[in-house]
Amino acid sequence: MTDPRTIWKTQPNEENAMSDLAALRARAARFEARVRLRNVALYAYSAFSILVSLWLVARGAFPAMRWPMLLMVGAHLFVLWQINRRINARRLPAEIAARPALDFHRGELERQAEGLSRAWLWYMVPFLIPFAWELGIMASRIHSGEAPPEAPRLLVIFIVVAVCFWTAVLLAFSRAALKAQLQIARLDALKAE
Amino acid sequence: MTQDEQYLQAMAEFGTALGRLARAYEPDADLRHDLLQDVSLALWRSFAGFAGQCSLRTWVYRVAHNTAISARVRRRKGRLVSLDELAGIAAPDDPEGAAGRAHVLERLHRLIRRLAPPDDQVMLLYLEDQDAAEIAEITGLSAGAVATRIHRVKQLLTRRFQQESET
């Protein structure tokens, strides 16, 4: 039987259109466009939320909630800046060959693990502070008898939904961070061999 | 040399090897085409920072493997195993026998796809005739770890292919 290495090296080739520089530049342009589109979608969502909040504040729709709503706008801007910073921190293409595969893979996992393990700080806390403030205002209005009769029930629903949602988010982030850490430990063991 | 010239030279020398790498990692034709395009694009961009830090061959293989790792981690299906674990797994029943180049090739692809990094890379680079020092430079494993893995790869290939052809 022929050596598997010989069979491997003499396998039929598939045509690679990327040997052509024009095709390569077209692919690069499509890649850049896709990144721009993804960023535009992210900014559009945040811009929508910010504009709605500002519009409500300007109209004086919920006067008691004015400051927590403005803080929520600040939270959106902060999280947006964090996401943008983390996207931009990704390795420059030229650096992809500067490190061996093991180190490159570890670096990618480390970046992922760092972002995920601190997500409670940069993603959750900015939204939770104004949200808790809003709940506090609702509770004090209920306590002083200024709120409508259905307010206590609504407050309980808000709290239950928020606790379930943010716990699920925290668990998802923690699980992903743990998986990345385990993979890093595995790569470290390989490196130490 | 300009970035474009370096890229064209690399493609002329290693284009077929990159095709083999894409084929090894990706059974689906469309995804394979995407992977090959991603590798080619990463390679072209990487030449903006290439100043002879290592040989062209090492540079090309590093870019290719690093790009493939990212794609593999994103699209991973099922559990990947080490060379040790794979050696302990019985070869699937093969009613058609081990003969036939296409058949051997398909089985090699399946073996590589089951392996976790960096064992898959060592096997792939061994099949590409890279020596232990080059494999260590590309993967980042120590020379000793590479030697151990090459030994296991050889054993695995012998067990899976040579013995069957003898019987």
C-alpha cells in the first residue's frame, strides 16, 4: 500500500480563486463592509434606546424618573464604548503570524475570558444602577400612596423578571468564561510538556 | 518585494498546501471555500508586517493554522480528542477495505477532524513533510512534545492503514 503521506501530498487540488489579487481585494472589501454593517446595527440599536429615553425626558413624561433615565442613557453610551473598545482591541491581521499557534490560540482565549469574567462589571452594573434607582422610586411612591393601585403588583413583576433575566445573563457569561479558562489551562499544560 | 508580490509568491509556493489544509478541516464545500478565502485574506494582510522574522514557509503555515483554529473554535461540532484518545478508539468498520487513494484520503481527513489542537496541527504538518523543528516553530510546542506526537501519529497511521492493507 502507498504511504499515507504520499497519498496526502498527491491529492487532487481544488481551485483557489484567491490566487487572483482582484478577487482577494473584493473579498477584503466585503469583509470590511460586513464589519461596518455589524457596528452600524449595534450603534443603531443604542441610538434608538438613547433617543427614546431623551425624548421621554424632554417631554417630561415621567418626571420622577428623569435622573435614572438619564443615567440609563449614560449606561448605554458606556457599554457601547466598552464593546467598541473590545472589538478594536482584537489583534491586527499582521500579528496573526507573529506568534506560534499555541500562543495565538491562548491569546484569543485569554481575551475572551477576560471580557466574559468581567462582564458583570462593564455590562451589567451600568444598567443595574439606574434600574435599581427606578425601582426605588417606584417603591417610595407606593409607600407614600402616590402610585396607582396596580403599582405594587407591577413592581413585583419587574423585580422577578429582572432577577431572572440578569441571573441568566450572569450564568451564561460565567459558564463561557469558565470554559475559556479550562481551555487556557489545557494549553498551558501542553506548553509545559 | 511589495505586499502583493509576497502574497503571490506565497500562493505559488504554498497554495496547494493551503488547499489541503482547508480540505482536512472542512468537509462542507462551501465552508471549505470560505475557510480558504479567510486564510488567503489573512495571509495577504499579514504580509504588511512580514520582514523576514522567520522563513516564508513558517509564516504561511502560522497564518493558515491560526486562522483555521479561530474558524474551528467557532464552528466546532462534537468533542475533539487527543492523539492518545484517538489511538484507543477502534477504527470504524470498513467494508470496502482500506484500498483506494480516495478512500485513504477520506479516512485521513476524518482522523484530523476528530483531533483537538494542537494534535491535529502536528498530524497535518507531519503529512505535509515538515520536520519536528518546523512543527515546533509553527505550533509553539516544545521539540520534545512534537517528537512524542510525531511518534504517536506514525503509530496511529501504521495501525490504521498499514496493518489493514497487510490483512
